[in-house]
Amino acid sequence: MIPTEDILKTLEMIRIENLDVRAVTLGINVARCADADSGRMIRKLRSRLHAVAGNLVAVCDEVSAKYGIPIVNKRLAVSPVSWLLEQHDRDVCLPVAHALDETAGEVGADLIGGYTALVHKGITEGERRLIESLPEVLSHTERVCASVNVAGTKAGINMDAVYLMGTQIKAVAEQTAHSGGFGAAKLCVFANIAEDNPFMAGAFLGPGEPDAVINIGVSGPGVIKQALVRLIQSGDDVDLERIAEEIKRTSFRVTRVGELVGREVAEKLGIPFGVVDLSLAPTPRVGDSVGEILQTMGIVELGAPGSTAAVALLNDAVKKGGLFASSSVGGLSGAFLSVPEDSALSQAVGRGSLSLAKLEAMTSVCSVGLDMIAVPGDTDARTLAALIADEMAIGVINQKTTAVRIIPVPGKRAGEKVMFGGLFGETTIMEIRNPGGSHRFLEFGGRIPAPLHSLTN
């Protein structure tokens, strides 16, 4: 058992530094709800979610009050919905999505993930129906989040699926033009998707997971920034190794807090505890920014040479600190470079110091990928697919999870602003250099084979 006294001391020390449990995500296996009768399947789905998640919010509120630490989001993540659609026609997709959306609202969950397809080696009929339904589903639901895994280190990149996702992202954005294309913010395209990720839009209950499980997402950019500020202002000789050690120590403490909260929530619900995902997920609040950590580390102008190396140091130190603190670290765990959700990154994009190309380079060493990137609304689907393909290649070659959450904002051009509001913030539309210059490459289709190292391991 984690020493409660140590945790309480840590909480007292960091109470004003924006530490929170960003998400308690309850994963639920809904494969048992599959039924050839669509009406019966939907009733079983609603019943299953109510039975498992009915007390989630009350328990989270109780644990939050006990330890005095906010639990910002309470979420659900189900096993891939595409598995339920194999026996059904396309017209079943929206009623299933409405059932997920409405039931999540009834139990008090903020979001529900798992409208998911795993197509890294091929596409089944159910998976194709799910992907083709994305524009309708994401424009007619509030809480449903979708994810599609199109690549893996052992499978290579399914370029037919990549091309299809470029088309669907474009359509989702156009059907939610009234909100700046925000429907696309609820859709992630992955390489090496994590089966225990508590963060949206990519959360789902993956193969090999328990029938139900609690996964915790803890985020503390402000805590790490303030720890580094204190170190640098201490008057001691500080080099990059000292900075890395301080990040590890702070990540250790934050992970222990997350595990304490997660295990207690799981125990009260009678559900197994899964993982702590120690991801530095920013918010638009000043002081709660991954970009500000990098600036504290000496990258005064984000996007300047050295930015990628600084992200690599940060990401590695966060992972090491978390792994030392707990044997149950999982999900993505590292630094998120989400532009509109990070005030410092958003400002750097607005000044022109952080370009799309440099951001892509930085994602090669962070924990996610191109996350919440706003691009011109007239960007064509093949160019969107090419951006996805580049990020998938980074994940496949580097044997890591990468994702693309890209929003072609209808009616907006590069350099203009878009406001998403709340935790999603605002950002400047990023320029895509040479759009259309890779159309022929995309049109070949097929599959980019798995890299050699994946075949010899």
C-alpha cells in the first residue's frame, strides 16, 4: 500500500501548482452486448453501461473530497464498437452512438470513447461501416469520441485506411462547421494505439484488458515547471542532468498521488485498477503548460533549434520518474504537445516561431503526435492523409504510439484564429507547406511494410 502520509505531504506541497487527476476513465467490455437484433443489442448496451458505471461519479467525488485533489473528468471507454457492427447495416451506427452518448450523460460521464476501429492490417465490414459513419456520428453526438488505428510497428501502415481517414476527417469538420469543425477534435488516428489510455479522444478498452478496469490520467505540467523554477533559482550549479533528475523526482511524487486515487476509486467500485498514465496534458491556463516547462528549461522561443532535444529530455525523465514510482504506469505517459490547449505553444504558433514541420519533429520524441492541430479549411483530403501518413511513419519506425488529431477549420485560412473554448482553448491556423504535392504517393494505396527491426525482434 502506498504510504498515505507521504501522499498527503506531497499534496500539501503542490496544492497551488495546478496538479489534478485529469481523468478517471472506466473501461467497460461491451462485446457481450453483440446481438443480431439491433434493438435488443442497444438495450443490452445501455443496461451494461448503467450496471458498471452507475456509481462512478459519486465515488470519484467522494475520493476527491477525501484527499482534496480535483478529479477533473470522469469518463467511460468501451471495447471497439466496430465489433458490435459486424452483423448490422450502416443505419445501425447512429442509434448505437446515440445510446452511448445518452447513457454516458445519464451516469454523469463527461465523454465516452471506444467508437473505435483497428484497421492496421485490413478493414472488416463492421470497421468500414464505423469509419464511414464518423461524419454523421460525430456531428450528432456530444460525448462520443472516436479512434482508428491505421498502423503498427509489426503491421506497417495501412495506406488505404490512411487515405480513407483523410476523407472522413474532412467530412467531419465540414459537418460541424458551425463549431469551427470541432467534431474533428473528437477523432484520433493512431499508430500503435495504447489499449489502456485514459485520455480522449483515443481511449478505448483494448484486447487483453479486464472486463472492466479503472485507468487514471494524472497531469502536472505546473508542478514540474515550479519544481524547475525552484531548482534554477536555488543558486546551485544546475546542468541538464540536474534538470532531468528534478523532473524524475517530481514525476515520482505525482504518480504516487495518481495511484493512490486510482486504487481507492477502483476498490470502492469493486473493479480492478489498471494503470496511471502520467501524461503532461496542458490546459489553456497560464502555469499549466508544457511549453512553459520548455521555456523554463531555456527554450525561450518555442520552435527554436534545441526544442526537439528539450522535449526528448522532458519526456524521458517523466517516464523514468513514473516507472520508478509505480509498476502500473501505462497509457501514453509523457508530454502532450497540444497547441490550442497549451497557452505557450499557441502563442508560439501565433508568432510564427513554431511551424508545423518543427512541431512534427518534436512529436518524434513526445508521447502523442500532432494533437489538436488547426489547419486551413480548404486543405484537401489527400493532403490531410499525407500528414497522417508522416506521423504514422514516426510511430512505426520508432516503435511508439503516435496520433493525429487534426482540424481543417471550415472557412479559415492560415494565420487566422479559431476559438474552441473551455479546456480546448484557441489557436492560430497553421500553414501547410506544399499542399497537394504528395497526391500521387497517396493514390498508390496499399500498405507500407513493417520496418526490418520489427521482423527481427
